Amino acid sequence: MIEIRHLTRVYDGVPVVNDVSLTIGTGELAVLVGTSGSGKTTLLRMINRLVQPTSGQVLVEGVDTATLPAHLLRRRIGYAIQGHGLFPHRTVAQNIATVPRLLGWPRARIDARVDELLALFQLDPATFRNRMPHQLSGGQAQRVGVARALAAKPDLLLMDEPFGALDPLIRAKAQADLRAIQQKLGTTLILVTHDMQEAVDLGDRIAVMDGGRLLQYDHPARILTQPAAPFVRDLIGATDRPLRLLSLKTVGDLAQPGDAEGPAIPPEATLHDALAECLWTGRTALPVQGGGIVTLDALRAEARPR
Amino acid sequence: MIRRILPALAGLALLAFLISPGSFAPLFQPFTRNNAPAIYTQTSLLSLTLSHLAIVALAVAASTVAGLVLAILVTRGAGREFLPLARTVTAVGQTFPPVAVLALAVPVLGFGTGPTLVALFLYGLLPVFENALAGLSNQPAPVAEAARAMGLTPRQRLWQIDLPLALPLLLAGMRLTAVISLGTATIGSTVAARTLGEVIIAGLLSSNTAFVLQGGLVVGILAVLIHHAFQAAEVRARRRMGLD
Ligand SMILES: Nc1ncnc2c1ncn2[C@@H]1O[C@H](COP(=O)(O)OP(=O)(O)OP(=O)(O)O)[C@@H](O)[C@H]1O
Ligand SMILES: [Mg+2]
């Protein structure tokens, strides 16, 4: 569990992070959103002490991080940044092995871990192990960067706009992979993004920042339906709200008994997908694979705040 | 291909000349007058060349260590304040004429190799220092950030990240220093250091162009070969990081 207590950072007399408190449960994925310059990166960098807080505390599993030597703390916290920051003079395998090597893992364990992570990120170990970073595509380098951050099984993973440079298709894939990997490993994750859809899709909770302050920290559905400030509502984008709400639930959640015409929709598809399918094919109900139907009326009801 | 064959040929020719200078006498005969000898035989050219190379290697090694250590010191922590000072000192070292250094060093160190080493060391400091400085300070920001975030200690960052990344530029600095020193070392012979300058000076004193020519040629070919070797190492280091 990560507890951030009254964290503040002042630059030249201006607080760029201002008295922020929030708690992230073990295995949860928290997303930080906010306009450019709102202090997201600074907040993230105070957690692994790349930036020294002016005041306030960060507790990891109840231990005040200020009491630990910074380099030892950082070996327990994975950090992935936009532009990946891979070491250009080291192979992919050596890059991924950075923290395990610092921790003195035995050779065989490191090699096994590198191959395991490469496979997890769908990079064939035999092909990619010995490549240099400049021989990777942007998306591959990004995935190696995340693999490197995860290598030593950190308790906590910090990601600063990790998917910013990826094209929409790879981005969607990378998001799905990240979510699956995070759930599989049970890693606590804090992710910064500018993309509201990404925040809603990935986050267990969303933290909205503006001018260094934390405006709201809540589940995506509540951020969407009960924005705590006009700024939060604007950030979500009022016109996209109903669709984002629909993307939070799956067809399986809403299936009801009945019969409907046409091709069936998989239960793990989102309600957003189901609505699109209804509109596109002109149907008012869709059969769900494995039984039941989902109706346009039910979808409509789900798209409104309750 | 040409880039490899030419230096190889030059190297072979040089080797043949140093092992058996006498066989090249007909080539140099046209540059002598009054039946003067065409080949310098006072001292073996091979041993002069080896001594010349040893002096240059020693001086370059000293400049490299000093320049690199200085660059490391002024790019981190409290040392940053001394950056302007270090730049001035190395620049002065480069502008101060080596001949003047020799003249000043002889009364202190006596005749021989000592003053030459000092002159070459000072003269070669600037290229290594400036290049090492550029290499250590122009690191991509995300790389430096990642190194810190992974939990590398400052010392680990220096050895594992900063120095390897600065290597191509450092090699370029060493190349400049080595080539400059190779030519400059010849003046060491004016204060009795055993360098190829001896052949050139003997030629000047006896108006024997053949001597001047062979001294100059040996130095010139050595410079080309050393330049080439450093450049090859540099290219390899750059390629590895995908810089070319
Ligand atoms: N080292 C620094 N010195 C002075 N001001 C800084 C420093 N680092 C950040 N700031 C300021 O702090 C504010 C917050 O920066 P931060 O990088 O945390 O924003 P951000 O929310 O991550 O923005 P973006 O979405 O553009 O990445 C900005 O106004 C920035 O100019
Ligand atoms: Mg940022």
C-alpha cells in the first residue's frame, strides 16, 4: 500500500504540488490526469525521490521512504518514462537486467527473468535478447522499457505517459497487455496520462490534478457521474461522458434473458462496443455469446448517471 | 575498401623502410647534394621511431587520464563550480607554445625526455578534456533519468553509463591529441629527447633534404596510421550505440 500524505513541492516560491494526499491499495492501478504543468510528473518523481519533497511524506507498506537510502528505495520501485530511456550501449537483455544485477541476483535467475519478461511482452527472446536499443521500433523500445521497470518484481510501478508515442492500434494492445500483466503480477501501479479514455479504461481510481492540487480521487464511474469541480467535468469532456461510462462495464454485466436476431457479441465486450454494434446494424437487441441478450434500452439506461 | 587498403599499404611500406632503410637509398638519392648520404644512419631509424612512439604514448596517456579526471570532476557535485577555471587552464595549456614550455622546463628537469613529455602533456590536454566534457554532459536526458530511477549509485552511473556513453567522443579527443603530439614531439630533439626530430634536425644542419624528408615521412605515415586506428575504434563504439 502506498500512502501519500500532505506532499508538497515548491519551486521558486511556487508550489507545483500542493498538499496532495492519497492512498493506493496493493495491486490497484491509480491513474493521474490533469492539464500540462499541473504537477503530475513532479508528484510521481517524489514517490521514488527523484525529486525531494519540500514537505509531506510517502509511505510504502507503512515505511516512510525518507528513512531509506534513495538508491535502495528506487531499486524497489519500477519507473517507466515516455521516451523509454533505454541505455543505448547495452543490449535489450542487459537493459532489462539492470536492477536484478544491482540486487545481485544469480546469473541464471536473471537470464530466466529476462526471457520470461520478453515473452510476456510478446518479444521473441531469441530475436530480441541481443538487439541494441537502436534496432527496436518505438513500440518495441517502449515495451522493453516497461519490462526493465518490472524486472526485479517491484512492489510499485510508476509510469509517466508510457504510451504517449505509440500509434492507436499498438497503444490499445499495450494498454490491454499492461492491465493483464498488472493483474497477473499483482503490482501496484501509478500511471500518468493525458488521455482520458486511457484513464477510464485502465484506472481502478483516477486522481485529477490542477495547478498542483488534487481535485478529486475516485473510481472512474464516480469521476464521470459526480465530478467534484467544473474543471473535472471539462477534463472528462462533457460530450464523451455517456460513452466513457458505457466503456466501464461489459456486456456480461448487463445480459438478460431473451432472444435477438443477428450475430452474437462476446460477453467481455464493453457496453460501448455493444452500443456501437446496435447503431451500426440497426438492431435494438443483440444476442450474447453463451446465452442471453443485451438491449438498446438497457444500454441507454446505463449511459446516464444514477 | 580503399579506406582499409591505403593505410595497410602505408603501414607495410613504413615497416619495410624501418627494417631496412638502406634498400630505399635510391629513392632518396635525388634529394641529396655533393654525394651526401641518402639515409640517416647516426642512430637506427627503427629505435628512434620506437622511442618517438613511446614518448607520444606516454604523453597521450597522461593527457587522457588528467583530461578525463578533470572532466569527471567538473561535471558533478561541487566540482561544477570549477568548470570555467578548468576550461581556462586547459585552453592556456594549448595556446602556450610547446617550444616555450621546453625552454622553461629544461632548467628544472634537465635535457632529455622530461621536458618533452611536459610540453606534449600540456599541449594535448585541451582536446581530451573538451571532448570528455562534451561526452559526459551531452547525455540524453531520459537515459540519465532512467539511470537514477533504476537505483544506480553515483559511482555506478559514472562507470556503467556516463563513461561508456562518452567513449566515442573521448576516443575522438585522444585521436586529436595523439596526432598533434606525434608531430609536436619532433621538437623534443632540440633538448636531446630521442625522437624522429633528430633526423629532421640533422638534415637541416647539414642541408640534406633527404634526411628532412625521411624524418617527416615517417612521422606523417605514423600520424595517418594512428588517426586511422582511433577512428576505427570510434566508429565501432558509435555504431554499437546506433549513432551512425
Ligand atoms: N526543476 C524544476 N524547476 C522549476 N520548476 C519546475 C521544475 N520541474 C517542474 N517545474 C514546474 O512545475 C510545474 C509542474 O511540472 P510537472 O512536470 O510536474 O507537470 P506535468 O503535470 O507532468 O505536466 P505535463 O503533462 O506537461 O507532463 C510546471 O509548471 C513546471 O514548469
Ligand atoms: Mg509530465
